[in-house]
Amino acid sequence: MNSNVLVWLVVLCSSPGNAIIRTEYRIPLPFTLDECRIGHLWSTAQWAILNSDAEGGVEIVENEPSEFGRYTFKIFRADSKIPNTIRLLAPKGSLFFMEKSWNDFPQVKTEVGSPYMKETFHIKTFSRYVEADDCQQDNIFDGIYSGSRTVIPVDIVNDKINPKEYREDEDPSKCHRGKLNVNPDWKTSEVRVCVYKLVELEFVWHDINSVEGLIQKAATQYFRQLHRQMFCWADKWIDLSMKDIRAFEYKVQQDLMKKRSQGEVMG
């Protein structure tokens, strides 16, 4: 999720009582289930590289098998990713986030927390990848939560994009498809997988409505951008195996370590 949003949540935090906000996102994609698995892993690793530098970004601490699926533990350092105005307001230690993920594909669980905020701030994301699905299932998360929540459809082709964030090479309607053989009207003729994501935010806050809007906007932007990139990067991952993905993830982990060590030497 956007680093600016995470830090603003910390900056504005107070202690009147707990609140939980749940939002479900539905993302149709023109991929098979196996392609989604490969594409998401590759794109997530590539995203880490693009959003890291010598001063901050992503650190992959662990990436190994577990009884609950592939376990990853990442640290996000937001120092270099936010404007100075936010950085000056942020309390010491608040620009540091931890992410734990258990990937038992086609089910994935991710937890994000802040050591600074401890038990007063948690984001959990439950993902389900469903093949041959029209993104209309309302009970996909019944085993986790069956109550009311806001449902937001994410259209990677037609959703309006902030002009400041728009890139033609990340636009599924314009980017070079190459090996990705899909029709221009794939949304009506070739939706092969729906990605359902249930985001659960637990926090301590005064103004629940403002937080809900902030989180929903940030999560929608992040999911939209990542899956637009995944679509347009398809030539780079479409022919890869899981062995290739593990090798790429290891390379990314080492590259991120080098970037971080360069920053420590320069500092």
C-alpha cells in the first residue's frame, strides 16, 4: 500500500477506541490460475525493486516454505518515499512497517503492522483467486467474515487514473502485448480469473469515516496499479516456471540488500 497513506495513519493516530473497517475488492483478469500465480509473484518482486533505493523501500527478510504456504517477511522503510512535510510530522520510529504473508495459492493472507503503533494498527488482506468466475460471488469470504462490507470493483482497463501516475507502458489498452494473446474486449469475452481481496483495517481513531475513505482510495490505487503492471509486464513472466520465479525472488532479495548496504555506507 502507498507509504504516504500508512504514515498519515500513524501521524493522526489517537486513542478513543478501536474500530474495524472491512472492504472487499474484485479484480477480473484474462489469465489462467497458473498464470496469475506466476504473474503476481514476479510483479510483486519487480514492484519491490522499483520502489526501493539506497535510502529506503523494501527489505525481504524471509522467503521460505511453511506449513501454511510460502512465508515471506518484509520490512518497508518509508523515509525516502514520502514528502518532507509528512516526514517532519511523523513520530520517531513511525516510518517503519512490517509485512508477513502466507501464500497458499490460490489463497493468500497478508498482515501489515507498525512497531511504533504496536497493537493499535493492523491491516490484514485475504486474497482468493477463483477460476472461471465473473466476480459476482458474495460469499467468497464466509469462512473469514460474512457481515456487511463495502465492495469495490477494480477495472484495470477502464478505471480513471491520476494523470500524475499514468504511464502508457502500464496501460492495458495500449501497452505491447507480445506473448499475451488476449482480445481487446477480453473483459466481456475472456475473464478467466477473478481476484477477490478482503482488506481488514483495525485501528484506534477519532474520525472513522475519513480513515475509511483514505484506506479505500489507497488500496484501490495499489491493487489497480499492480495488476495493470502485471498485465503489461506479461512478456517478462508468461513463460516462467516456479523454479524461475524462486530464482528471480532470490536475485531481487540480493539486489535489495546491495541497495540498502550502499545507503548505509553513504550515510
